[in-house]
Amino acid sequence: MVENEVKESKPIIRCKNLSKSYIFGSEQIHALKNINLEIQEGEFVAIVGKSGSGKTTLINILAGLLPPSSGEIIIAGQTLTRLTPDKLSLLRRETIGIVFQMFNLHPGLTALENVELPLLFKGVEKVRRRETARKILHTLGLKDLIDNYPYELSGGEQQRVAIARALVNESKILLADEPTGNLNSILAHEIVTVLKEINQAKKVTIIMVTHNESLLNKDMRIIRLKDGEIVPQ
Ligand SMILES: Nc1ncnc2c1ncn2[C@@H]1O[C@H](COP(=O)(O)OP(=O)(O)OP(=O)(O)O)[C@@H](O)[C@H]1O
Ligand SMILES: [Mg+2]
């Protein structure tokens, strides 16, 4: 029946009353204050805000790298704060890919070997590892550069390798903290285009932090942070 075909939207990330404070000497810094947020599967979200507004703190909490001071984070149906360390690692490995401003590629490994690493840790055998890594590098337009070492690649190319590495496990969520921060404006736009293509082709949910307003466009949902709070639209 037609009326039964109306699909419910499916949140892949939910934050409820999320707060984070850091203790710094005798001071308490309230980096995030009562964040309520719902992100649907397949969304492309840009998080913007001034330096110190809490963007990295939010990304690190969503990545399971940093515990919140209070509140709840539910990722793909699992409440992060209730998971054992092993279960949290598994969720991170299988569901979440992370890209940082610094590309963090292993300098002694080629592009292909860098992308293979997460599969190696997972115990995937060599032939399948190579094939999967090669495929994702092709998708990211690096077909002819897979045997290059990081120093033989431009900044934009290195970041694309880092994105390939973050996605090689078929992660459903890609968290990117200033992924274009080290790139010039042309390369920055290229990376955003690549992210958009991945978002559409693979239905990966993308959350990208940026302070570069020129990278924002109407295809993204924009969330503004100010002093640790979401600015109402
Ligand atoms: N480990 C820490 N210990 C103490 N204070 C911290 C720590 N990390 C961040 N902060 C503080 O928390 C607030 C939010 O920091 P955060 O790094 O999340 O901001 P940001 O929006 O990512 O900034 P930027 O654009 O400069 O990267 C800032 O006031 C910062 O000084
Ligand atoms: Mg930051």
C-alpha cells in the first residue's frame, strides 16, 4: 500500500544533552554545552564555528575518542558510553572513518600500502586487501599514483589517500576535522567535491568541520557552533 511506503528517516547519529568540560589547572572549560543533534543516514553535514567553539571536541566525542562529561551519544543504534572498550573499538573500526587536517600517512609506505593498513589489522588476506585498497583509490581518482610514497604526492592527493584509508573498511560514517585546512583553495574545493561524490555514490554519512565559509554550499546541512552551543537556525 502506498501509505505504508512512507519511510521513516533513520538517524545514524544522535546526541542528547551532550556536554564536555575540560579541567585546565584550577579552571573548568565548558567546551560543549547541552548539544542535541540528530544526523540522518546519508547526510552531508558541515560544522562551522570560530576557533575554540568546540568543533574538534564534538568530532572526537562522535568518534568515540573522547568521553563526554554528560549526555548520550547513539551511533548506529549503540549508546557509546555504555559500550565496553572492546565493543567501542569494534564500532569505531567497522562504522567510523576519521580524517584529520594533518594527513597522518605512514611515510615509509606507498599510497596502496597506507590504504591497506586497516584491512591488515582486521586480518584480511593479502590479495583481497590489495584489491579492495586499489578499488577505493581508483574511486578517489588516484589510479596512477597507488605506488607513490606520500612525499611523491601533492597535499590534495595525500588527503585523498587518507580519505581512502578512512573508507576502506566500508565505514558508514566519515568524520573529517578540517580536512582541507592544509590545502590551497583549489585543492580544498577538490576535496569537498570528492567527499560529496562519496557521500552520493556510497551513501556515506559525512560530517566535515571547516572554518572556510567558501566551501559551504546548499547540498550541505550547516551546523554552527558558538561557545560550545549550536546556534539556532
Ligand atoms: N585537552 C584540552 N584541555 C583543556 N582545554 C581544552 C582541551 N581541548 C580543547 N580545549 C578547550 O576547549 C574549547 C574547545 O576546543 P576545540 O578544540 O573543540 O575547538 P575548535 O572549535 O576545534 O577550535 P579550532 O578551530 O581552533 O580547531 C577551547 O576553549 C579549548 O581551549
Ligand atoms: Mg579544532
